[in-house]
Amino acid sequence: MVGGDANAPPPGVGLRAGKLRIRVLFAPAMTQTRVLTGITTSGTPHLGNYVGAIRPAIAASHAPGVESFYFLADYHALVKVQEPARVQRSTLEIAAAWLACGLEPDKVWFYRQSDIPETTELTWLLTCIAGKGLLNRAHAYKAAVDRNREAGEDDDAGINAGLFMYPVLMAADILLFNANKVPVGRDQIQHIEMARDFAQRFNHLYGEHFVLPEAIIEEQVATLPGLDGRKMSKSYDNTIALFASRETLKKQIQSIVTDSRAPGECKDTEGSALFQIYQAFASADETAAMRAAFADGIGWGDAKQQLFERIDAEVAPLRERYEALVAHPQRIEQQLRDGAQRLRAQHATPVLARLREAVGLRDLGTHAPAKPAGRQSIPAALPLFKQYREADGRFYFKLVEGERVLLQSAAFDSPKDAGMRIAALKRGKFDGADAQVALGDGVDADAVQAALAALAAAEAEKA
């Protein structure tokens, strides 16, 4: 999820298009790649949001062969914010910010989450097939429980059901439009895996309706330092407002923390918040010139003035558009409503109608009820490999069957190394004595071999 405080918990939402077995395939054939971006509607945007999220996301919307979906995640915001006026104002400001920065509603889908009622209906359908055990392991929920335990409180003290269930709502945001890819931070990868789990489970029970989303992880996302040198974040109170007046912008830039080196003394660009912020807005030639000025001993006052002028040159026209938009909120309201109305007509309403039909929420006059034939067993979902990165910065994978872990890998230095090991396992190269993988609790080698054989058979059937 982008556009909000990078350190804020919840809300978020983007996907790898999984090949689907061709049987009653309801998911529409897509000639374009669908990329879905959820926008957090909390707080006022700052330069870090602009450089790290808004600017690159808008640039990506111009890529050929891409159908872009951008939505304001106002339902997600309710998990943390129970102040109605603040919810309304933040939604207005965030919508205006993205429009001012160049988002074109006539070329992309731009809508408000709460204007798509099909999202909440799909949330319930997914809730009914989602495993509670899986939701128990969601990072945000586990972190809240851990904090309570450290404080000696009941596990669920102060935790609302919205925090527990928001991964399901996030999955509905994604799956309703069969998005292929979803841009997320590393802390949101688990939620995309959960969306894939829910989609796979639903497809297994009711036929192929959903593509399996893939997370887009941008390794080189620009992260701006704040006024104090730490990561720019509202949590640290060290931000530079994106649409501040010229006077306020200049004042904030003047307050960037620098060292005590005097004019004429050589200054280091490495670790300099001022230089890093300048680099995010400057061309290659401008950056080289500033680097040379640092080496020549530019005074901090002169450097801050150049930074102010460079940022203001880019932000001034955006500020003007933003102020005009915020002054006429009814125009933004109309754009959001129009976007939602068109999106519902073209995608959400027909998709939900097919899903209702699939689960049995049907017109009683057109479908003769089947005679009850006793409870039928539900076949288990196919095993699948899951790759992820832990807090140690290293890469891991596991082979799971439903919620049962069959294999757990050791650490790998790169995702490529982990992927190569998975590929070898898929080719049948499994050795119970392999130090790179460990059997799950209560799992023997025969169970792993059976799971790998099932995967191979499924792949052969797809081919």
C-alpha cells in the first residue's frame, strides 16, 4: 500500500499471474497486465511519499500493456482511525495529491474503496474459506499480540476484529479485479501470499475464478531521510510536507540537521540527508555538480538554498494544482464516483454475479435444488512453494499443503538461489539428508515426495 506513512501498520495492498487449469474458466482473458495499487488514506503526504510512492507509481501507469487500478483504501483506514472528520479530510487530501501529481482518471481506474460494495461482499465469501490459523499468523496481528504479552495484558486486549480480518479485505480488493501484480513493500508480501492462498482455495472449491496475484517488490525504491537524518516518517515527526507553502518549505529545509563543518571545509555526501534529498530531485548533471560543491566546501546555508530551489521548481506547479483541487472537493468527489460507477459496470458487478452463482447464492426459480446426498469430502488443495525474506535480510522458502508445512528451507543469500533450489525440487531432486531443507513437524520423506509428484502432475496437466 502506498501513499501513507511508510511506518504505519495496516492497510495496504498488488500479484504473479498463476496459470490456471482450464476448467470452467470464469477469469477473463486479459491482453493487458493488471496492476492494482492501494493508497493509504491517512495523514498529509510528504516528500518521502512523493519520491518513494506517488511519483514512481504514476510513471508506471504510463507503461504500455498495463491496465492500472488505483484505489483509496478508506475502509482499511477505519482499522486505525475512528475520527470521522479526519477520515474524510485525509481521503480528500490524498486524492487531491495523486491527481495534482499527474494521475489521469481518464486513462486509469481511480476509485474509492467504499464506493465498490462488491468488495465487501467478496470479503465475506473469502472469509468463509479463509483459515483462521492463517490469519492468526498475520504479521500485524501477531505484533499486536506480542506487544500485549510484553505488557502483561490479555493477548487480544485493544485489538479490533478489523485488524485481524483486514488481510481478507485486502485479498478482496485484489481478487475482485483479478489483478496480476500488486506493488507492495516487503512487510506486505505475506498479505499477497494470503490472497493467493484464498484464491487457490476458492478455485479449488468452486472452479477457476481468480488469477493468483503476484507481489511487485521494487528493490530500488527511493527512501528519503527526514530532517533529522532518519527515514522520513510521520512517526518520527521529521517530514517535509509535499504541498507546504514556499515559505514553510524553505523553513523546513533550513532545519535539516547538518554537521559542524564550516564553509571551505570538504563535506561528505555519504550519510548526508541534505545531499540524499537533493539527489532525489536533481538530474545526473545537477547531482554531479552538487557532489563537486560538497568536495569544494560549499557552506550549508548555500547548499540548503540550492536544495530549496531545486525542490520548489518541481513541486510549485503540483502545489498550485493541489490547492485548486482541494478548494473544489465536489469535483474530486464526482471523479471518484464516476470511476467507481464505470468500474462496477465493467468489472465488479458481473464478476460478483458469477461468484454468487458459483457458491450457490442463486435464483431459486431458475435452479432446481439438488437432492442432498450427504456431506462430501473436500479434496485438499495442491501443495505450493512460498518464498519470503526474513528480518535477517536472507531468503527462505517452504513447501506447504494447506496450512501444513512439509518442507522448510535454510537461508539463502539471494532470491535466485532459493528459486533454483525450488526448481530442483520440482524436478524431483529431493534428498531427505539435504541440509538446505528440513522436514516439517510430523512429516516424512514419502509425504514430501507425494506432494512433489502432485505438483508435477498438475504442471503436466496445465501444459
